[in-house]
Amino acid sequence: MTDEKYEFFRVVQGYLDEAATMVGVPPHVRAMLAQPKNELIIHFPVRMDDGTMKMFKGYRIQHNNLLGPYKGGLRFHESVSLDDLKALSSMMTWKCALMQIPFGGAKGGVKFDPRKYSEAEMMRITRRFTHALGNNIGPNYDIPAPDMGTNSQTMVWIMDTYMNSVDHSAKNAQRAVVTGKTLTCGGSPGRTKATAQGAIHCLTEWAKDNRFDLEGKTAIIQGFGNVGSHAANILAKLGVSTIATGDHTGYKRSTEGFNGHKLSEHVRRHGSIEGYEGGEDISREEFFATKADIFIPAALENQVGAAEAEALDCSVVIEGANGPLNPSGEKVLAARGIPVIPDVLANSGGVTVSYYEWVQNLRSETWDLEEVDRRLEKAMKTAYRRVNFYAQEKGCSLRIAAYSLALESLKQAYAERGIFP
């Protein structure tokens, strides 16, 4: 798959350096953006269902808050590491700056396998972690959101724990301590599908530019969690059938295309695509070699190296996950002339609708789905146009264009505000 010793943070730093040189970011600003402001590592005990106590390790990395409060997901996964969270928190900074949202970047998580714990244990782990974070999160300071291994229920537990730990004024505003909540507890319509929806808006804009009729086209999607499953269902409405997919348990292919709703229901109930009746089982290598028009990597980072990039037989790649292509895979795709719509742009629909949810909470408002969808579509298409124009103007990749536009916002803000004291 993949580079032997893959350092995600260094990969992101490489893109940052390339864009910073293009934009002319002063050395002191580059140095500040190269490292997070705060790195919190927390060890906390949780009582298990059988009465035993277990220690857990949690993180919250706060990269930059020049443009607004820290913002970013919390992942519950056995692979959670300081290096990855530093990379992901910095990517949140670039996403928010690119999308012109008044947030900075953060990321956090707890290192464990959520599939091995009961719901009651998950609740206690979440609440204890929230308590341990204390006033390091807050509606105007740092606002977590769902990520891999967490969902709207996790966010509601965090919100409730937080609201029970602070004073009782401004209850509605305190709900804004997290985004991605359930609708009954202050969430926003359209939030769960937002990341996938944003990616598909980028795809439709790309298709328009390239006279690429989506009707009747095919897609392969790696990862069938929140982003992958919603992407398959939204693509189906555009006439695109998903003919192969896979996750940590294996890969499947179906010549007539999968029923996205049935497959996502199976994943919701069983935690993976394993055991799903439709389609034939295929190897990881066969998955990447499956001929399709569109490839959406929506699993973990570092999934597409040189070998996978050589095997791909598609017209466009849309990064639903963060960092799914490693630099060697990206070089191969560039050499083969296969365009990549990068993560910093393609999957920023999630944080964009998180921003809408935050605004609704602070204003004690509820917007309907049409309003959220309309705003998201405008934001994504505007961002895509800006990135595409910049890439053509400067002769660089869409990824470096997205980083450059984000850095221009940050560079300008630092120039105007100066450095305290």
C-alpha cells in the first residue's frame, strides 16, 4: 500500500512549504504555522462494565486560532497518534481559511478500538475524556466535531457533560461547544451528509468544466462509513453507479452497482461491509484495478501509493478522506494525467456545515435543509472556482492551489494584526 515509514505530518509540511514559497509567506509566519499552538495529551481512567478500571490516552491538538476558535474532529480509533493529529489539525486550519469560515484548526481523539466496547462504556469514555479536557474546549474557544469512530451520539454526550460542568447561563449558546449533534439536541439538518455532499459539488463543477456527463458513469469508493455511504447515495441520484467498495474487512464488486441505501444500512448494523450479500468478494489489488470513471478514497490516510496509482483506471480522483494519497501515489497520477480534487477542498463541506450549525446554536435559530443545502452548494462551488482558477493561473496542482489560497488569507491576517506583544 504504502510507504514503509509514512509520516503524515511531514507530508502535509511538504505541501505547506511548496505553497508558502509560491505565496511568499514570511519566514516567521511559516515557522508559526509549521507547529501547533497547543498539544494536549491526557491519560484518564474509565470503569468498564465488569467493574474493572482501564486507562485511556486522549489528545487534543490545537493548531492555529488566528481566524477564529479552534475547530476540528475527534476520532476514536486504535491508530490515533500525535503525528497524525498534528497533520489533521493543520489541515483544518487550511480548510477553514480556504472556505473563508471564521475558525482555526484543531483535531483530537482517544486511542482505542471502539468496536470492542459496549455503548455504556463508550458513553463513560466520552464523558470522562470531555471532563478531562475541561475548559480546553468551549463554544468560543475550541469546538470538536465527529470523525472516524465517533458520531452524533458521541457529540451529544460531550455537549451534555460540558453543559453540566459550566454555569447555567446561555444554555442555547453552550450547545455550540460541539457540532455534528443529533437534530433534537441542536444539530443542523444536512450535517451528516455534508462532507460527501461537498465532495460531489466539486465533482459536478469539475464535470461541467470537462464536458463530462455524469449520467451512466461508474464509481469505486474506498471506505463505506459516513462519507463513502453518503457519496454513493448522492452519486446514485446523479446517475452514477458504485460498482466496487471496501473497508478494513475487505472489498466487494458488483457489475450492476450496489444499492447504497441497503449497503449503508448493513454497515450501520454490523459496523462494516463484511457479510453483505450483494456483490462478489475481491482483493484489495482487484479493487484498485477496477475500471471506473470516478474514484473516491474515503477511508484512512496513506491508502494510495505508487502501486495503487498505477493500477487505477479512472478519469478523476476526489479525496473524501484526509490524506488518502501519499506523495509517490500523487506523482504517478500526475504523470498519468489523472486529476485529483484534493482533500483540503473536496471534504471541507463537513466543517462548512459545522459552521452553520454553530451559528444556528449561537443565534438560537433552526434552518431548514433547503437553506443549509443552498448555502453549502454556493460555498463549495465558489471555493472550487477559486482553486481551479488559481491552479490554471499559476500552473500548479489543485492541491497546491488550495493550500496557497488558504495561506494567502493567513498571511494577510498576520500582516494586518502583527505579532503580540
